[in-house]
Amino acid sequence: MVTVPFAPWVPGVAAAYNIPCALLWIEACGAFSVYYRYYMKTNTFPDNLEDLTQTVELPGLPLLEVGDLPSFLLPSAGSHLNNLMVDFVECLKNVKWVLVNTFYELESEIIDSMSELKPVMPIGPLVSPFLMGADQDKTLDNGDCMEWLDKQARSSVVYISFGSLLKSSVNQVESIATALKNRGISFLWVIRPKENAQNVSVLQEMVQRGQGVVIEWGPQERILSHVAISCFVTHCGWNSTIETVATGVPVVAYPSWIDQPLDARLLVDVFGMGVRMRDDAVDGELKVAEVERCIEAVTEGPAAEDMRRKAMELKNAARSALEPGGSSARNVDLFIAEINNQSTT
């Protein structure tokens, strides 16, 4: 039986019927490590998690602040989410395999650090086969945005998407749009219809002038793999993170909650393929100058070439991991072999 993290009752049912159980962890291995170490009390964490500036030192990870930890750990998340994670870690006693949507070369130190606690099996990246070199499905509707991208110069477009849950504020859209206008950069931006921020005047003017395109939804993997994309302004959800790694696109990391702040630390400080964009420390709003600083740093700053190089190295490593004999392919083979052994004993 294969289950997901947020159904912690499943492994217990499997154990009751003597059915081997695997867990598919759908966030970074780094996030799994933090949750496990916190709730199993294997490492020291600050007593007061309300102070977001306190530091946390964990194996395989850069020095973290409390604000970098998955938000479900924090008092602000509420007791119901905390209790859910307690139940999740407790259910691991009935889990034989922890399968993770990552690959060894991406999080090697973190993966190694879990070997003595709760070993994990990286089997990713779990992305569409065409990102790994397979032929694209020509029957899929790519949308008008792909035709527009085809007309843009190589590495000339900034792609912006903050996921399917959170709404961008008017301030955020105004600041990002104004920064793009000031620098004359083309953009492809996903903004859902229910977001009032899509009515920001500066954004509408830029779209009318042909500087960019706003879409309600887009085929993100195909967008990221397009040669016109120069960087990805992202909320750093793990699906988006693993997709940008698999396509070799540098990022401007602008996380909000759950695992996103930790993913941003990984992207910037471990993977070395982006910069962190932050709200103003005084009024909590996103400033135009900050957006300009980040986009310039990723696209043409002194470290931009190194970021692109590291992003391409990880793209190649992702492909290698899933090729026959690669690290993730071997883990999948091992998982299948162990299942077969279970069924014959």
C-alpha cells in the first residue's frame, strides 16, 4: 500500500492487516528531516518558536532561522495543524519505505543524514517524461501563451506564478509590474480570475502595449522548458521547485508559508540557483527596488552566470537520476524488488 503524508491513519490500517506500507513524501527531503527531527526530538530546537529570528542548526541544512521552518511547526499555524504533523510522524512506525520526490544528487547531505533515523528512498524528480528527454505529447493543448513565447527572444521573458492557493496582493502585483516596466522586461504571468490584483492599472497598460501576457492557467512544465524563459519568480512550492530544477531555470524566490520558506533556502543557499526576494522589514510590503534588485541579480548580475551554470548542472543530474542505472532508477528497482520479496515470503 502506498499512501501520502496527510492520511496518517492509513499505515495503521495496513499494519493491522499485515500489508507492507510505503509513504510518498511530496515535499523536499529537507522538510521531512525537519519534521522528523522536531517531533521525534532527535535535535535541539528553540523553546520559543514565536521568535522567528532564532537559529536552528540541523544536519545537511544551512543555518536556519525559525522563520525558515515549515509553518505547520509554528504556533501561528494553530494546534490542529500541529496535531496533524504529530500524527504523521507517529504513523511512520508502520511505514516500511519513505519514497521522496527528490533525487540524491539534489539533497545528498540531507538524505545521508536521515540514514540512521528514518531512511528515505529518493525516486524523483516526479515530473512529466518530456522534461527528462521523452517526446512531448503533441495532442495536448499548450494554450496561446506558448505561441506568444515562440515569438520572444531567447532568455528574454520572466515567468511569474505563485501557485494555486494564495492570492497576490495589489501591492505585490504593482511592485513586480512596475519593476518589469522600469527595466523593459517581457513577462508571462499567471493570475487567477478571482484575484483583484489582476486589475492593477500598470499591469493592464503593459499587457495592452504587448510587453507581457497574463494568463489564468498555463502548462508550467512546458513554459519553464521554453528557451524564451530567463527566470522564474516563484512561491517555492515543492512541485514548482522540482520543476524549475528539472528545467534548469534560475529563480527569484518569494515564499509565503508551509514548506515554501525552507524550499527557498534550498534553492538559494544549497542549490545555488537563485536569489531571495523579501518584503520590507518596516512596513511589510514588497518594494519596487527589491524586485528590480532580484531580477537583475538573476538575469545579468555578477552571479547570474554561476546561477545558470548550477541550474543546468542540476537539470542534467535530474535526468541522469532517472536514466537506467541512475540513483532514482536504482531506488525504484530496489523498491519493486523488496515488494516482490515481501509477496514471496
